[in-house]
Amino acid sequence: MTAIGVLVFMGMAYGFSITTGAITVGSTAQYISTISADAFKGVFTVEAGSVRVRWDGTAPEAQYGHVLNSGDVLTLYDRADIAKFKVILNSGSSGATVTYTLQAKD
């Protein structure tokens, strides 16, 4: 539990927001089209619905990928992973929104 607290503190202490946005998730894989060269951290929050995500360059499908539900947060610490992040509606979900913040180092 202490280690998690340190990670959160370090994440908040270093970096400043360079981009924020929202993805309206549908039945085709969505991604962030423009990512600053300075981005080193991405925080993704599922605001509503259930989604599947991947960040290995392969598009998720309605039944394949990591499941994130409303309120879940995913943090990626590498620009390459952020650039490969893709999201799609989870099977059975009627709609979803994912908000994101990209951060650069100070």
C-alpha cells in the first residue's frame, strides 16, 4: 500500500498537463489522433459504460482486450504506449466515454 502511495505522489509531482480530451467510444476502435512529442504519461478514465483497450498496436475487439468499466483509470508511462492506445465498446455496452490527460515532464 505504501508503494502505491509513492507512485501516485511521484506521478502528480512531476509533469504538467499538455492535452486533455474525450473519446466517444463506439463499435470501431478509437484512438488519440495527435500526440505531442513531449508526452510521457497518459491518464485515461472511463466516465461511463464499459470498454476494452489495448496499447500494443493491435485494435481491441468487442470481446478481446483489457476490460475497463465506468470509474476505472488506466495510466500509461511511455509515449509509444500512449500512441498505440486504442479503445472500443465492450460487448453488451450501449455507449461509453473515455476522458484523457497527457502530461509532459517539467
